[in-house]
Amino acid sequence: MVGLSVGEKHFIQGGIAQDLRTDGRKRLTYRPISVETGVIPQANGSARIRMGTTDVIASVKAELGKPDLFQPDKGRVIINVDCSPTAAPVFEGRGGEELSTELSVALQRCLLGSKSGTGAGIDRSSLLVVEGKLCWDLYIDGLVVSSDGNLLDALGAAIKAALSNTGIPKVNVATAASADEQPEVDISDEEFLQFDTSGIPVIVTLTKVGRHYIVDATSEEESQMSSAVSVSVNRNGHICGLTKRGGAGLDPSVILDMISVSKHVSEQLMNKLDSEISAAEADEAE
Amino acid sequence: MRELRDLQLPLNQTQKIRLRRALLQLQELACKMNSSASVTVADTIPVNHEDGVLKGHGTSELDGEVVATLCGIVERVNKLVYVRALRARYKPEVGDIIVGRVTEVAPKRWRLEINFSQDAVLMLSSMNLPDGIQRRRTAVDELNMRSIFEESDVICAEVRGFQHEGSLHLQARSQKYGKLERGQLLTVPPYLVKRRKQHFHHLERIAVDLILGCNGFIWVGEHVEARDNMVEDQETKPEQLNSKLNRISMSLEEQERICTPLETRQSICRIVNAVRVLSSLGFSLNVEVIMETVELSVSLNLDIHEMLGAEFCVQTAEREVERRSSLSKKKG
């Protein structure tokens, strides 16, 4: 990203302080979001989200596998993000790796909860086929095509859209399988089960610039930030995950304030996303 | 014709239909107005072979025929035939007013990025010194270059010419050139800014400066009076130095107070969004079109950020159709 002169930096900070950002948005307004589903036909589910110039694609692939020894009644979800070198010159070669791991970890924390599976936004027990023997492994891959700030929110929204587009093939288990053998399965090519996405949270990132917070920062505004807090909130208004980035320290009262602001913003974002996703699915069906 | 998908806007069905109709009408109007010879790659250029024609840029000889290698318009100058591309990279000409960003402070010069294939050079001798005196640049001046322009500063300058080794030189000797602060820089494709008599626009009613750089960099900012350094008193100088030092140590509240007033900021944001909409639609940029777009948005009572939405985009296209058809009716 090109540097900004001192005058431009003051202009951006002054705008945020006066609640009028460089593109005319208020502090808590998102850029126009456009959703396309089914962009990758070979995957079980996929979606592409555009927030202004930020462009991300998420795809979901389901494969049969063996469940974890310590959690025999749950399936597995593996989230991985890749920053494409086309997104920014700094991502060339191995430059994007640090950001990719940071985004993958943040997404896992926000959507999958802890290692033991408690507090997860995605319900992993619905991925079970045969307890202890067979389960679905969901590989969720995110690709950043164009980076203009607010990647975490866009990836969270793309994963939500991709999961609502996901169809898991119906599995018929051959009966009378003994305890030691692997059961025989018949994976249907015709029938698909829709993944239940009502519990999936949305991620809202609040970027603190000066004394104010903004939502959906562009990369220029992100260069001025002191710290950023990303909160994932589900439909019931419960917090599923929390991540803080940035070197500056925050007073605890500020964090609590940011959490309540993000809860308020997440309602509108959730409704907007749901309507856009259903519109996109309707378009795809045509 | 612009692909609707390039716009990256969520358009619903009626909006898509309206936009397509508007773009088709614009194309028809354009075809009526100029029927110049446009060619695509591998088209033969009609040439009188007895004349001994010179093959210029964008042409090539194939089986005795002159064939175009670019998509563009055929231009003929005496015996020279060449193809001018419509959407080419910025091509500087002497006297162009450009806006650039400093990338490097080098011995006796600054290097600026101007959306060209190489960085342009602004020599220290082509720049007025802060005290306004015309004198030879000394070593002390060279050491204090950063007090004039630093890295990442946005500067407005004029193209002075090309050097024999091919590098581009700029000059910023007049008072209207120099560092640009308190505003925003936008990038648009350079072919949208046509060369005109005036590129500096001082919009008096809203106290905003609009500079349309020929290289595609557009500056929209608060109006700054062009100070004449020669007339300045010696007494006011220490005050200026003090105010600069104070700014660095000022608290946030004080900075907010000297900030751009809200009304000016709203006008700046409206102009910036108007430029964004026009450039995404591919319309040429000049002051009249930009101000008409701003007035259209005000008359429709749109919020500033809604100007980047799908509905306003379609309405801008329709408005442009009306404007061009009324212009062509006046002419013909």
C-alpha cells in the first residue's frame, strides 16, 4: 500500500472524528455488500463476497473421515485462509503467509470455539455419520482475491454464505457392521442435505482510530488504527469469539463499550447478510 | 461498451435493463458524432501505396498491407500513419499539470510517482525556496530538502520536459503548484481526463479546490489561498515556525478544532463520490459533469455514501444520456 502524506492522514482522522469518512459513510456503516453463491461448482458449497473493493471467496469441501479419538461424536472442521498474490504486492511469494495464519486462527477462534468444541458457532455433531467410526470432515478454504481492508469480516460473511450453500451428500450406512470393521457406506449422488446455518455467527471488526471506532475500515483507514477488536456475535446476541489486534493497549471499559457497539451493529449486518444470501441463492437457482 | 460486471455493484433486474439502455444510447450518440476510422488488431489500414507511407506506432507490415497491431483510431499526419490507442497508459506532454506523490528524496531532486512507466523528477532548482528569494541553491538548501517536501507528500507540478536520457522533469515554480494538504487524492484511469485549458478549479461557493491531474490523479481538498512568499514580511516568519512546532505537540482536541469544517468536508466527500461514480461508468471527467453529478445527488436528497450505490449509478448514466443528446441537438 502506498504511504499517505501527513495532510491526508489528518484528513482521514478528522473525518472519522466528525462522523463523515472519506467515502461519505458514517462510522458504523458498512460498504455495499454483494454476495454470489455457487461460484465453485466442484466444491460442496462456495460463495464470493464483495465489500467495496475487498473481494474474498470461500469454499467448503466435505470428505468422509474418522472422528477424533477424544470426540467420537463430532465431525471435523478445518478452516484455512490463503492470501492470493493478486490481492496486494506485499503478498507475493511468502509475504502473505503471516496474514493468512493470523486470519485462519482468528476465524477458527470465532467460529469453532475452543479445542473441546464448547461454544462453537458451527454445530459439529450434525456432521456425524457413525459414532466413533465415520464422520464428515469439512475443509473450509478462504481466498483473498482483493484486499482493501476488513478482511476478517468479509471472510466470516463468505464462510457463512458458503455454508448456507453447502449440500452434504446423503450417506446410507450398510447395517450390521461389527465393532471393529469400517462400515460400508453408499454416498448418494442425488440427494443432498442442507447444512444448518442458523447458529453461525457474523464477525464484526471495530477499528479504533483516535478516540472513535469505525466499522468496515478501508486499508487507508486501517493504516491509521491504534487497535482493532473483532467480535463474532450470533443471532441470539451471544458472543462466540473475540480477537484483538494492534499494538496499542485498551482500557477495559473501552473493550466493553466496543463489544456492546459491535453487538448493536451485528444485528443489522446479520439481517443484511441473510437477505443478500437468500437473494444470491435465488439468482443461482434461476 | 463497459461490461456491467466491471461495475461490481449489486444491480437488480430493472436497474440492469435501464443501465444497458442508457449505455446503448450513449454508444449511438457517439457513433453519430464522430465517424473516425477505428480499427482493431489485424485490420488493414487503407493506404495509398504510391505515396511512400511511413508506418508509425501500432502498425506493422504484413504481406504488403499495412495492418494495425493495436485497437484504436487511425491518425494520419502527412505521410505518417499510426494507430492511437484509446485506453493507453498516461503519456506526458510538455505543459501538462499533474499531481504526484514523492517516493524518494535524492541529492538535489525529488522523485515522484505519477502513474507513468517511470518516476518523474522534480529538481531542487525547479522549486521555489520557502523564503522566496531567488538565489543559487547551496549545500544547506540540499540538506533541508525534507522541510519542503517529504516522502509520501502529494505535490502538484507541471511537466517541464523530457531529458535526453528519457527521464521526465517537472517544475513547480508558480505559487499555485506545491504541496497539497487537507484533502483527498483519488486515482482514475488517465484517459478519462482530457487536456483542457484549465485543470485547477477553485469552487468558490463551497470553498473547495479541485485539481484534475492529466495523469489520472485527482485532488479534492479544502481551499488554500496561494500565498505569495515574495510579499511576506520578515516579521511573520518566526510566527509561522512557532505554529508548525506547536502543531506537532498539540493534543487531539486542538487538532480537531483546526480541522476541516463539516460543511466543506461534506462537499469534498460528495465531489469524491461523484468522481468515483463517473470513472466507474467510464465517462470523461471535467468540472461541469462532476458538479452536475453533485447537484443531482443533492436534488435527490441522497446520503453521501448512497452515491456509490446502484441506483445513483444508473441515474447518473441516464442523466449523461440526456445531457449528450441535448448537446448534439444544439450542435446539429
